[in-house]
Amino acid sequence: MRVVWAFPGQGSQRKNMGAGLFDRHPGTLARAEAVLGRSVPELCSDQAALRDTRVLQPVLYTVGALTYLDRAAREPQPDCMIGHSLGEYTALYASGALDFETGLRLVVARAEIMSRASGGGMLAVVGLGIDRLREVMRREGADDIDVANHNSPVQTVLSGPEESVRALAPVLRREGAGKCVLLHISVAAHSRYMAEAADELGTVLDAVTFHEPRVPVICNVTARPHRAGEIALRLREHMCREVRWWDSLAHLVDHGVTELVELGPGSVLTKLWATARTELAPGAAGPQGPPDGGGGAARDGTSADTRAGAGTDAGAGAVSATRTGQNAGARPETDATPGPQPGGDSAAAPRTRGSTGGTGRPSAPPPVPRRVPPPVPRRVPVAKERLGSARFRERYGAELAWVVSGTGDGAVGDEVCRAARAAGLAAFADPALGDPDRLSLGGAGRQGWGIGLRPGPDAHEQVTALLAHGVRHVEAHHPHGPDAALVRFRFTGARRGPAGAAVAVRHVIARVTGLDQAAAFLRPPSAALLAELVRTEGLSAAEADAARVLPVASDLAVQAPGGWHDDGADAYQLLPAVAALAARSPGPEPVHVGLCGVVGTPEQAATAFALGAAFLVSTSLTACSPAARLAVALKHTLAGAGDDDVTWAPTERHATLGVPARVVRRGTLFPARAGLLHRLLRAHRYFADVPEHRRRHIEEHLLGGPATALPAAASADGRLRTADVFRWYARETARRTPGGDPVRPLDHQLPCDPDLTHFNRVTSGTALAAWTARTPDAVVGHLLTNAAELLTARAPNRAETRP
């Protein structure tokens, strides 16, 4: 069984529509009210306001979106989506082609543009076929009237100048039309008279980046699925061209869709679908493909024949039907009692052994009835686009629930982020590591990727630069919990909507390694910290007021514990506990919880999603991509690293506390030398107290010169501390030149999270074994596509997922 979710358009509204949805989705409601500046529940209860198309269209879009979120929380995604006129915008949002707020702003612009048009009229005609209708219009010379909506064989809406439409109504009644109803609208919608309005809307659409829909969306203009590169053009044409609803329903029926679920007020689309199911049947061209375009291979690379043979179409492709009235939902013959055998007569009684059959000769023994196996329950297909949280993908403008990030050493820059965004992934560039020119903050602000943010003396300066360039997302590397700079970033621009709900416009993904650290990010900032930020003008009073009821982190990424954060559980064990904690966080919007740096195989990805991960983050795996700012030799090292090639070593961050990090030990002396320096700093406060032979070895082999020549080497009392020597060595081994080369050949510090070694293991001997092939698109496509197949094999059938 294939299912389509359908979104109605203007005309389906009713007073108090959306009742019950608003309380269940306060975050989305708050975002809508922030755009509209008015309370959506109040508008839904105001009949007079709903007569204004500038109010009605945005409200209908919002109610449709909330209805979708409510349904999607209870049921698997459908096989395709469709929207009637205005409903097409809601369908595109639900499919992930654009985010909620962008869609709402487009609908607001569309309504405003349409409200300025006048002098037109629309006539609903019931009882005349489309061909007969066009014939009458030609005969009467009504060439100034267009077909606006072809909804069914006997239901059409005409559009044109009001006088012409009014004059045509009595003529059509005489020709046999059962009803001719003049609609209460002063616009000739979906006609040539909206060309100027379409051009005006086109300028708005040109500024929007549309993504490939995760679920096919049937276009009103073409009656075929939308493609990302053509959505803006089709929505422009949508203003001045016919809504081919009947053709769209025929396309769905031809491709095996058997159920339509109407999401929104009213039941008009459900009734039209009932007509289509009665009058249309799948075409006779053999097994049909999914409603995502032409035949041949589907998006997952399998052919229509393969899918039909796999038993996933529930009759859509298993039996060929013709347009002779055969029920499209009829069961295949193999699902019922076996029919007559070849050459037999289904009405005759079966012959018994010894019968002559009228010939005088014994007849052959009767054939043994073929045992028909019971039908295999339909498995809900899981596509990689549907893994993880749809809300998370919407929040970060991603098509897949995957975040491309780094290990904080500067290897992941603009080039990697740009490639990741082109592949439909969320992305975060590494912190600038003291080089402000490493990252194009303007590019991050315009193209939607985020920046890693670390605590430190220059944190407020970094936040000021991020805010100035319009960066909306940061990834927080704060092991001690949030600081003032992070709070300032998160809540700059925060406000309360008309209904009083607090909304933050910037997002923070916080990496956490334990429950206490997670809890620190899930609480609102302290009153004292907010008061100090208001006093220093870091936040306005209104922003601080909104921050009092919102968590500091919008999302959490659980990574492998280490150092003092080790809670005795790995990331997979921590994930459910952190998710349960996040479910109780304050604020109207959910805090999504994912896994960071530990997923490198399809089995691990499938396990993570099965455990409830909303998203996954790659770290060292990203640093090995072709566009990463890393020396070629080091990429070769990473691509060949196994678990035995990785060890724990002290690093610059929190050095005196002894917090280790996972680094590659093959081809480098860094782990041993860093370990030596760390032991010395714990034993000797000042470098002069280190035994002389040790000092000479360190200066000759680690520092490359006298320790006194180190920049800023002396403490306040003029003596060089051993901790300063360690920090200088750790910092220099981590620093990369613009070409990505380590400072010293045998002293490179190469972080390596588990995701990389796991990926190396499963791709050994394949094309992805080479780092040159590990683009974000290829790596994530491999992991998520195979994870989706694993989950599909274990997914319940659709009936088992219904409430």
C-alpha cells in the first residue's frame, strides 16, 4: 500500500481550525507568531479576519504545518505528498524542500501580492466534462477565460475577468452544468491575468534556496514530482497556470498509491480522491515505479521490477491492471484461493481418480492444488532522508540528519563546509585557532554552516565577530559548561512572541560526555550571569527575559567520555540517558540529542538511530576528506589508522588536570614526548628544576633551541614554568601552516576519534579506502544508505505502526 499525504488550499478553512494543535507544538507556533506578529489561535477564531486573504493564507499554511508535525510524530512518512494550490507550499515544507519560516514568509508575500490584484472572478462548474466545457467556451468566444483548476472529470474552476465569468455561467447551465457557483474572490487566480503578480513573486522566490524533497511532492503545474532546481520556477508558474489536480491524482494512481490522508481542515481532497479511486486504475504497462518521476531506477538505485518482486508495493507493481474498471486495490491472484489450472474449467466439479471423463479412458489424476504462501507483510521502507529528526534537519537547513565537524585542530575549514552544505548536510568549521583569516565568517553567515566555539580569553571577541557576520549556529566545546560568551551568542536576538512564548534565533550544539555536563547546558543561564550581561550590554533586557526560560543548548552531541568525564559508560549507553534528560528541558522547542565522533559503520549508524539519536556528527572522519586543511602525508596516515594505531596523550587543553585525548601514535613522537613533559610539569613547577640532562634533551629535540627563547616564556616572577614549556610544545604540534603541514616532521599531533578507525576497517579494500574518495557526500551517503537498508529489514509493517 502506498500512501500520499495531501494538504488542502484556500477554501478549506473553518472557524477555530487547528484547535488542539497549538498546545502540542508551541515552538512552531511561536515561530509563526514571530513572523506574523499576531496570535494564530486568535486569528483562527476570528471569522472576519479569515476573510482577508493576507491573513487566511499564512494561517492555513501554519495549521497545515502543525497538522503535519502532529501526524509525523505518530506515523512513518508517506510515500509522497501533494498540496492543492496554497497547500503545495505546506507540502514542500513537510517534504524538507524549505524550512517552516521560509515557507511562511513566502506565503505571506504571495498573499500580499495576490491581495493587490483585482478585477477578476472565478467560477466553479460542476457537471460538465473538461472537453465539453472547453468546446462550449470556444463556441461562445470566451477566449478571455482560463481553466484555473481541473479537480475531477465533472468539477472545474474557471478564471478570468469578472464580467466574462458572470456572463458565461447561465450559458453553462443551459449546456447541462449542474452547478455554476461564482466564488467570493476578486482575483483571477491561476490564470494569465496573474502574470504580473507571478513576476513579482518570482523576485522573492529567487532569493530562496530549495532543497531536494525528502519525499516526492507532486507539482500542481506539471502533475509530476518537483525537483529542487525547478521549484522556484514552478511556484512562479503556479500563480498564472492551471492546477492540474485530476492529472496529479491519475499520476498517483498509476504509481500504485492506494490511500490519501488529508492533513488540514475539511475533506474536499478526500472526496476527490474517492472519485479518482473509482474512475481510475493503474496503467497496463506492467509494474509501476514510485511517484518520484519517470520509470527505471528509483532514488535508492533499485529498479521498479526489483521493488515489486521484493513484496514492498502491496500490489502496486505485482499485478498489471487496465483502465477497464478493475479495482486498483484488488489483491493479486496469489493472495486468494488458487484459480483454475491451465486448460481447466473453474465452474466444473473436480474429477476423481478412475473417472473416464466421457472418453472411455481413465483420466489423468487431478493436479495437486498449488500451496500459496501467505502474503508477506509490507515493510515500511526507510530512506536515508528520513533518518533522525525532521525538526533537527529543518533547524539547520539540512536534508540529512548528519553534521560534518572536526576535532578542533583547524583541519575542517570553509572548503569542507561548502562541500557538506552542497550535499545537504549540516556543517561546522573548526575554531580559527588564533588566525581570524582561516574562516570566512561571512560565507558561514550567508551559506548556513556554523563555527566551533571554545572558551578562552578571546571568546567574547569571537562572538562579536560571529554576530557581526550573521552566523546563526555554533558548536560548543565547553567541558566546564556554558560561559558568558556562549550565553551571549545563544540569546542575542531572542524574544517573546505575541503569545508570550520565548524564541531564540541562534542555535548551539553542545558536545557533552556525561550527565552532569549535559544538565548544565539544559538549564537556563543563571540570573546573575544574565544580569551581568545586561549590565555590560551583552544582552538587552528583552533578550535576557527570554533567556530565563530557555536552555543554553538547543541540541546536544554525546561523544565518547574521557578524562574526568568518564562516567563508566560509552556514548551509546549515555545517549538514552541524556535524551531522557533533554526531554525534560525547559522551553517550547525540543532539544535534540545525537552522537558525535563514534559512528563509522552502517551498523553503528543504524544502532544510533534505533536508540533514538536525532543526528550524527563526524569528526576525525571529516578531517580525512579531500578538502580538509591537512597535509597529504597526514591524510594517508589517518586513512590507514586502525584501533591499535591510536593512544591517549595529554594535550594543551586542561593540561595541568591531566585530561587526555585520542591521538594517532603511528609516525609521530608526540604521545611519548607530550607524556614526558606532562610528567615533568607535575614534578617540577619551574623548568630550571628539571634535571640538566633532561633539559638539554628537551631543548635540542622538542623545542629546537633554548627554552628561554620561547615567546612569553617567563612567569610573573621571571622564572620559566614547566607548564609553559608543555603548553608551547602542545600548541606548536597542533598548529598547521596554511598548507596543512605539521611544524616538525616527527612531532605532529593528530587527533583521531573512533569514527575514523571504524570507517577504515569496514571500507578496507573498497573505493572508499582512499582518502581522495572520502568527500562528505560519498561518506555520509555510504553510511546512511546502508543504515537505512538495515533498519528497513527490521522495520515493522505499516499496520503495526498505526495507533
